Amino acid sequence: MNSHIPRSGLAFAATLVLLAPAFAAAPPANVAQVVYVPATSSPPVPAGMKVTCMNDPNTLNPSKTCPVIKYQGMTSWAYSYIDNRVSFGLVTYDANNNVVRNVEKPGARYVWNMISSEVTKQITIAGQANQTVEVNWSDVGP
């Protein structure tokens, strides 16, 4: 099962959520979920990094939302580096916005999309020019 909704389907998905019955079950905590949040809602960004979320892989149009990973009570953001290196700073926060992990993931920058796979237990983080980085669920958990 893919827990990502393409950006083009966000309005439709929001409608489905509004129409879902009140008793619908929340996703299990042991499944890494990709959710889109306001770009301005980031916890404190570590030194040398910045929030850079794009609308698509081929233009430098900033997005008002960012994909983040929710897993086992943690939230992970893929930040860009101020020096514009081709890497993400994958920063995982606990429920109180304390940094519990901060790891450089080379290979892509300027996040625009994420896909979580229950089959591989990995998240694909897509950036500029559709360059991707694979992250294991265990890399973003407690």
C-alpha cells in the first residue's frame, strides 16, 4: 500500500477525508505515513539548514506545503542545506520538537514529494530533477 497522495489529488483526498465516517480507524503507528503540512510549521531548523519544499521537480517554485514523515510518534523533515549541496538533512523530532536524529542523506535536494512503501519499509524522498533518496523506516523511528 502506498501512503502518498499525489499533489494533484490533494483536493479530492481532502474531500474523501471530510466524507469518511467518524469511526474510521487512524493509520497504525507502526506504518510510516507521508503527510503534507504547511511549510511554515517546521520545528526549529538546525544550523546550516533551511526549509525548501518545491511544487514539482523541474521548477524552483516554492510550495506552501512540505511532505513530512510521521512514524512511531516522530516527525521527520527533509531540509535543504544553506550551501545548496545535493543532500537532504533528514531531521527527526519527538513529540516535543526535540531533535532525536539528524542525518545527511546525499543524492537529492529541494524536496517536493515522498512515498512510503509498506512492502519495502522505505520512504523515497524526491527532490529537484526527480533525484531520489531511499530511507528505511528504521532511520526515522525512535
